[in-house]
Amino acid sequence: MSNEFIETAEQREQLRRALEELKGVDGPLMKAMQIAQDIYGYLPYEVQVRIADALDVPLEEVYGIATFYAQFNLNPKGKYTVGVCLGTACYVKGSGKVIERVKEKLGLEPGETTADRKFTLMATRCIGCCGLAPVMTVGDDVYGNLVPENVDEILAKYND
């Protein structure tokens, strides 16, 4: 996947305004980072630099917070997040083979995003659907009682 940072003029202006409004506010860094992630969907290096410069904090502090808190993403996410549960019930019932098929079909490892930013693959833990094991999610849609052969048909539904 290419990590080329692309932004619109609107995104750049939204961030500029938000950072301007946060100047002089106590403890603005986390809020600035949350706003930036809402604007871009993740926190690219270029945006981290802008935040650090605008708020007069070291870039290392911005990066440290971005890597410490799970809510922040340093890489772009796809339009659809595909999660394959690897919790005990799902794994015992074959989710290992399901995730292998998803990896093969999308050409991804867990945590990666397709070049077209359509899919991000995540290996998840229990999502509370043990009775449907093994389970895969695509966005908010849940698919259960899976076998690897189901993967192609499910992913095809999201090729819009």
C-alpha cells in the first residue's frame, strides 16, 4: 500500500481553523489529534508535524501519544474494515482458515489496507457472537458459521 499523503484544500483549512481555535487552551494536544483524525481518518506524519508546530510541542510528544493510544491510527484505513475473530470459540471452529482465505483474497496481512483503500484487514478477539463461530465482520455487518469458501462471496458484496 502506498503511504502517499493526499489532502484536499478543505481538509487543510479545517485543520488550520481547529488548531487556531485550540491555541491558548489548556491541554489542547489530544483534542487537536482527535480533530485531525476525524478530518483525515488517520494521523499522517505531515499532520503530526503541523499539530506540533501549531501548538508548540515536540513532534515526539505528538507521535508518542499517537502510538500509545489505540484510538489513533498512523495509517489510512479502508472504506470497509474486515475483522476475523480469532477468539477461542471462533478459532476452534476454523477462523484460522477463514482469515487465511481473506489474506489470500485481499493480499493483506492483519493491520494492512489495500492500495485502493477499500479494505483493511483486522484480526480481532471475541466480538460476542460465539454461537455463530467462526465469525467475520465487514463494517457493521456480521457473518457467522463461516467456512473459507464463504469469503469470496461475502467480499464481492462490497465491490461497489
